[in-house]
Amino acid sequence: MVNRRMYGAAAAFVLPAFILYTIAYVVPMFQTAYLSFFSWNGIKSVPLEFVGWNNYSSMFQMSEFYRSLKNIGVFILSSFLLILPIAFAFAILVTSKIKARRFFKVAFFMPSILPLSAVGLMWQFLLKGDGGLVNSVLSVLGMSSFTRDWLGEPAIAIYVVVVVNAWIYCGLNMIIFASGMVAIPEDLYEAAALDGATGWKKVRYITVPLMQETIKIFSILAITQSLRVFGQIFVMTNGGPNGATDVPTTLLYYESFKYNNFGVGNSIGTFIIVAALISTVVLNQLMNTRSAR
């Protein structure tokens, strides 16, 4: 009887959040998948026209779609080569015993809580080819040969956006890594110190092995966040120049709200959802298998 009351009370607390989550996320996902099989221009009075898999066929025939997948690959790669080591180093710093660690926590985490639109506009002004602060500083330092139209050159625009994306999310991932580090018993580090382990050896042989679950969480978030990246690209480059920084979410936006082709837009949205789910399951399984060894 007591257990039933406990479960009932728990369900009462969880139910509102579950209903909200279902309405805000689950129902729209199924609606997106359903509408991807119809041709529709977004006007309520216009009836849906069933076209089967034609929207998916059109999506896979778009050269822009494959270019957007390549750009997503760049974002995912940068997450592991850029964000992971920087965020991990930040986490070590803010969990250490230095006096200024509170300042560093705020300074590193601040970009993650700023609105993406504001951050995108700020970096757009900083990176302008004509009159931008970055080029102005390079000119003052006598490095005019390095000045570029950072967001206007197709060859480098996606990499510049990736660096800005790392600047935004390093602080958030720092918190994730720091939470894993503070959970490691201090006794292990003290025992390692008695055995003569230096700072780097402590990180290599104690911190990293005991943070496998935290690293798994980071890996899943890195892939899913890369698949749904939108705000910073839309504000900074609008997918340009000439589609060089397009990602699936920007294609979804253009197909749906610029060209009124909601069928193809929903097929792209369904692809993003399915890709995120599959990558999450596969990565979770792979990392669980590695941990079991």
C-alpha cells in the first residue's frame, strides 16, 4: 500500500512534465513524419496531396542536401577535435583549487547563456570583411595579408562558423565535464600522489577512465546538437555564401517558409529526427560495449 502511494505521488509529479513533453516534442515529431508524405504549400485551406516517397526522393536528389551533410560532418568533427579538449581543460581549471576559479566559471560559461541571435550578430560585426574588428586588429598589427572576408569566402566560411560554435558551447560542455570530475573521490588522487603520479598522469589514469559516462553524454550531445544547429548559421551567414554554410535545418527553413514546399521541408525534418535517434542509439551501444571490456 505504501509503495502504491509512493508510485502514485511520483506519477503525479512526473505527469505534467510528461504531458508537456509529449505535446511540445512527441506530437510534432509524428506530425512531421506524417506530413512528409504529402505535398502542401502551407496554406490551411489548401488540401494535402498524398505523394508517398516523392518528397524523400526530391530531398536525396538535391545537391544542397549532400553539401549540408558535409557541413554537419565538419561540425561533428570539430566537436571532438576542438570543443572536447578545450571544454575538458576548462573543467580541470574550474575544478582546481586556484583562487580565480569562480571568475573563470562565469567567463567560460557566459557565451552559452547568451541568445544565439545576439551572439551571431556580434560575431557578424566582428568578422566583417570591411571594417570588422578582427581585420582592423590584424591591420594594426601589420598583418594585413591575413585579413579576409571571413564570412563571405566560401572556402573558409563554414570553418569560421564552426569556431564561433565552439566558442558558444565550450562553456556548456565545461559544466558537463566538471560535474563528472567533482564526482570522482579525492582519495583516488591522494593515493595516486603517494605513488608519485604527476598532474598529467592523474588526468590520464584516473580522471579520463572514470569519466566514461560523462564523455558518452558529451558525444551524444555533440552529434545531436550538430544535426540541429541553426541559429548561429542563420544569423551570421544565412546559409551563404552560395550555400557554403548550409545545414539540413537551414534547408528545412528555406523549403518550408521561403519556397512554401512543406512536404520536402518535413522530409528533411524527419531525416534529422531519425538521424539523431539512430546516432544516439548506435553511439550509446558502442560506448557501453567499450566500457564493458
